[in-house]
Amino acid sequence: MGEIAGMVKVVADEATDRVLGVHICGAHAADLVHEGALAIKTGCTSAQLGGMIHAHPTLAEAIMEAAEDVHGVAIHVPKPSR
């Protein structure tokens, strides 16, 4: 696609881990928004969302990574600047 900018953020309840919202910015965000909506509608937790199979290499992996990042287990996140 030639696009390198974008981000996905999963917002989850601290006590229950239920997905409360998903922010998606970048090219083809509209192709991904349904997954966040489905997670919210079904009461999915961020752990469940991160554990679902996401095809590789696809943009949907960004949702998986964002869900995994809720628990600090994502592997493709920028390192914090010091």
C-alpha cells in the first residue's frame, strides 16, 4: 500500500478487561473498524481479542497487537524514548 503511518489503540476496563473502545487511525481504518465493534458488542476482553487468530501479513494484526499491548505482551510496539 505504501502507507507507513497509522495506529490502533484498544481501551479496556481495568477491572474486567472488557473492550470499551478501539481507536484506529490511518489508511484503511474503515476496513478494520468492524472488529472493534464486534469485540464491544460481544463483551470481548482484550485478552480474548489478542488471542484470536489474525491473518499474517494483514492490517488486522495491528488490532491484535494493540489488544496484546493492554497487557504489555505485544511484540511490535515502539520502544519508549528516554
